[in-house]
Amino acid sequence: MSEQTPTQLPVQSSPTQAVPQPDRADVIHDIGYRHYDGPRLGRSYATRSLYTLSLRGSFGLGRSAKSKILPMALLAVMCLPALIIVAVTVYTKLSKYPNAASYPHYLGLMQFVIAVFVAAQAPVALSRDLRFMTLPLYFSRPLTSRDYVQAKFGAMVSAIFVLTGLPMLILWIGSMLASMDFGYNLAHFAYGLVAAAFYSLAYAGIAMVIASVTPRRGFGVAAIIAVLLISEAVAGIIYGVLHFHGHVSGAGWALMISPDTLVSSTVDWLFGLGNDNSFKVPSNFGGFVFLAEILVIAAASFGLLVRRYRKI
């Protein structure tokens, strides 16, 4: 018998086996989008926009009604005593404001409100961007880390200056309504604005550095309040103990511990204000050291923020 060659059936590929496709070039489809031919506004415009947005956000503007309650309430609390002082002064026809409630000293009396405001709003400016990881979106544009810090730091300084400068304006307008001495009140109004600028630089610098460390807003608020209030208590205790035991010069140096006593004593020394019960710098040399410390706090805080955001 002759051998039969087995018939070979055609091999069929399984349905799951990939079938190689021929190479083809990629195709770009024109779906009708127009190219942007307008001006490129660049970094400066982006920085100004971020500054404006952050400044408005410090008072809850452009945000929900709930976000406006605390900053606007603190602004009202900051201004209400000034309105009361003006009303009482006009009614009693005083020739000038009481020294304890005059322009720069008014801010010292209301420093707790300033501390609460900066503690509440500094984390809003920085911690939220860290928590929701929006920083890569900022830095994907021409905006640099230095531009970001410049806008945020400037917005916080400006917000605190508005908070502290508005009562000064109310007191000055009230002095005009009460027909007080124009030159005296204009000079002390300027002293108050200088004090407001010092408070803005010192408080914003400390608060922004703390807020940049944690993405948790609650932690940032608690840490800022603790630093500001505990430092004031420590400075007051050390000053009181040393002053009671006759170490007047040493007591004065203790005022450097707290930003509140630092600013108030520096302004009193700079413009010759205060009385026997006021905190006093230890000497003229100490006054220059105190003034330099305020500027160093602002500059060092800005530098630390720039270094911090370069690593993100």
C-alpha cells in the first residue's frame, strides 16, 4: 500500500492574538482651534494678578460668604474702638486724644486682633496651595518661586497694613471733626502709619514662615497664635521681673523677644512718645538695634520663604 501524506490544514490565528499592523505616519487633525496672537503679558502681570487675588482673599473678597465672616468681623472690631474714641472726644470737646489711646498706642492695645487676623489668614494664603498641590500649576507658567513668594508676602503685608492703618485714618478724620490741632494730629497720624508698617512687616514675616511649613490650616493657625502670644507673655514677664529688681537696661532688651513689644517700644523711641509706664528701649543704641531687628525679621522671612519654595 502506498503511503498517504497527511493533509495539512491551514493554521488559523486565535482571536486574542495581535495582528501586526503596517507602519504608518502619525496624523495631526486640524479641529479648528485658533492660535493665540495677542500680547504675552509675562511674569510681572502674573505676579500682580496673584498679589491682587491674595490680597482680596485675605478679606474673603471673591470667595464664599462664610469666608468673609472672620476677616470682616476682625476689621470691624479693629475699627469700632476708634469710632467710639472719636465720638467721645467730639462729645466732650477734648483738645487731643488720651495718650494711652493715641495713634501708635492704639495699635498696641489692639495687637490681639492683629495676631488673630494674621494667624487666620496666613495659612489661607500658603497652606491651601500646599494641601491641594496647586503649586505646580503656578510654576508651570512663567511665574517663578520668587515671584510667588513676592506676591503672597506682599499681599499679607498689605492686608495687615489695611487692618492697622484704617483705625489710624478714622482717628485722624475724627480729630478734624473735633477741631483739634491739625499739625499735631497730622504728625501723630504719620507715626501711627509707621507703626502700622512695622506691625505689618514683623507679623507677616513670622506668620508666613510658619504657614509655609504645614499644609494643614489648623496647625498653622495654632502655631502662629502660640508664637505671637507666648512670646509676648515671656517678654512681659522677663521685663517685669528685671524692672522690679532694678535691672532697667536688661529689662529693655527683653522686649526684643515679642514682635508686639518690639514694635511698640521702637516706635516710642523713634518719635519720642510713651510715658513712665510704657515699655522702653534700653538706650539709643538699643533703639537702633530694635529698628534693625524689625527689618531683619522681614528680610529674613522673605529669604526663608524663597528658599522653601525653591525646593517644591
